[in-house]
Amino acid sequence: MDAAGGVLEGRAMATTFNMLRSNDLIWSFVIDNYLKGKDPARFDLLFWNSDATRMPKNVHLFYLREFYQNNRLAKGEMVIDGEALDLGDVNIPIFMQAGETDHIAPHNSVFRTARLFASKGNDKVQYMLAGSGHIAGVVNHPDKHKYHHSVNVGLPATLDEWKASAERAPGSWWPHWINWLDHVSPGKVKARTPGDGKLKVIEDAPGSYVKVKA
């Protein structure tokens, strides 16, 4: 990070995540593209996967030390700007999506986090388990009719108990999420039109910043 000017390069972070699933995200490409000479498959999610970003050195070290090594947020010992953070104090509606094969945010860890949010009586926390992994488990348009999702309005003591009484449905979890949103926040508003407010339109989407190369 020092050699890179005080930042963790996005490519380094991406490589770390790829190594967590090296069979799928490293060696499959070595075999097909290098050894067999095949052209890389065109797969839109891989473009998203390669859109990494840098992280400042001090932020990354704090993140690893406090959130992972010392696990202070889960213990209720995290202090930011003099304020102690306790997830149990959060009482707003929370929808937590997890992916069955997510290698970055394992679904058992997400379940324990949901339990932390509900630890002081917040009954508006819902944990939902989707098929697939970190990207495809999230970006799953209903029209594709892919994967599945499981729902259980309760948060029992263990993930095994949750799974035992959960209801599994085919397809995307998005419709269930929309129904949940309509329940906790009824009604709709019209989409905003860029330029109608105080800020003027600079240029068409997606914006020239996406073409900037580091």
C-alpha cells in the first residue's frame, strides 16, 4: 500500500476475493483461455466484478483490525467519533439479503448480523436467503426465472432452525422484496427528472467519469 502511494489498489482487493473462489474465478480461466486457447466468454456480471476501487491505507487497516481481527462492531465495542455503535440500538425496518454460495459475505455470517440487529427487540428485521452467490444472487431479474429464494419471518437462535421452517420459492427474490417495501413504506412517488431541481444536467449517463483510467 505504501508503494502504491498510500492506497490498496482495487486490483489487489479483487485478486483477494478471486482467491477465495480460485477454482471458479482463477483456474477456470487459466484452463479455458490459456491452456485451451478459447476466447473469454462474454458474461456481463464479470464486467461488474472487475469494477474494483481503491481504498485508502488507513481505512483498510482500520477495517481489517477493528471489524475482523477484534470484531468490535459485533461485540458492541466499536467507537466512531466518540460514539459507541451497537447494532441492537437500530430500530428501523431492515431487510438482509444473503446468497447461499456467497464467498465474500457468507450467509451464516449475514444471519448472525440479522440477529444482532434484532437483539434488543427490533421485530422489523427480515433475513432472506437467495440462491447463487455474491453477484448473481443479488442481480437476478424476475424475467430470467433463475435460482430460488427462501423466506422466514422469524429469526430463531440458529440458522439451521431458520432453514427448517423457511418457505422456499422459485425465481428471483425481487418481488418478495418489493412486497416487503410496500408493507414497511406504502405508496409510490414519481421518478425524478434530472435537471428539474436546483442542479442542472451536466451530461448524459453514465457520465464521462467512467472513462477515466487510473
